[in-house]
Amino acid sequence: MSLVRPEAAAALSRWRDVLIGGAVLALGLYWLVFSGGLLRGIGVVVAPIGAVIAAAGVQRARFAQGGDAPGIVQVVEGRITYFGPLTGGVVDLDALSALTLDPTARPPHWLLSQSGQPDIAIPLGAQGADQLFDAFASLPGIRTEHMLRQMQGGADHPVVIWRKGPARPALPRLH
């Protein structure tokens, strides 16, 4: 018998990183303001760490959509695997060429593109889809705030969130 309602437990789980970051920030600020000597110095270091943890937690919480869509997502060592009732697939983050958000699909989907292979469509609310935040955040040059805004906004067409750039940046020519 659980003393916490399932909805409350889900909300606490979703905002867990924000709560931990807030507690670390509060402890650092307490040491900074009300202590002296070594603890004050530690507070100077701990408070910004708590702020960073809380900010990252807010982004994770905004990314999480709940696990009510079909399918299961696994992310293991840079490999995204989706097991769906009708489709599925595997893509390595290194082989990913584009990441698109399709809000017109029911339910909304991530479209993971790789050259020479069909796109993999993953519902935003699939079980384990919250793991995709860390995977997507590791893509070079991705703008996570843009991704989160597009997830919350009501776009009426697929939106490219990230596209792989050239392997090497173009060097300016001398002649």
C-alpha cells in the first residue's frame, strides 16, 4: 500500500532533478551566507552547481511527455532502439543525419533519419522516451531550447530540429 498517489509520485519523479538542484543550491547559499571560513568557500562552489542541476532538471522535465504512447525506447551507449507495435528500428547517434519533430502525426513523433535507411518514427510519449533528451543533447550543435519550444508549440508541419553538418568546417580560401 503506497502512501503517495500515483499522479503525485509521477510528478515528483518528473521534477526530481529540479528538486535536487534546488536543495543543493539552498545548501550552498546557506553556507555562503551564514557560515564562514572553509564552509563559505565550499558554498561558493556548491551554489552554482545546484543552479546548473536545477536548470538541467527544468529542461528534462519539459522534455518528458509521459509514457502513454505505444512502444518502448532504449538508449544504450549511443544507440537508440525503438520497439513499436507496428514498426521499430535502431540508429546509432553517429549515423544520425537529421532529427525532425512531426507534431502532425497522432501521437506526435520524432523522426530519426540516417542515410540509406528508412526514417525511424518514435512517439514522444513512448515508454523510455525521456532517455532521448540526453542522446539528443549530445548531438553537435543542437539547440535544446529550440527543441523544447517546438515540442511545446503547436506547429502545423514537421520541424527539423537538428541536421548533421559537414564533417570538417570549411576553411577560408587564400586565393
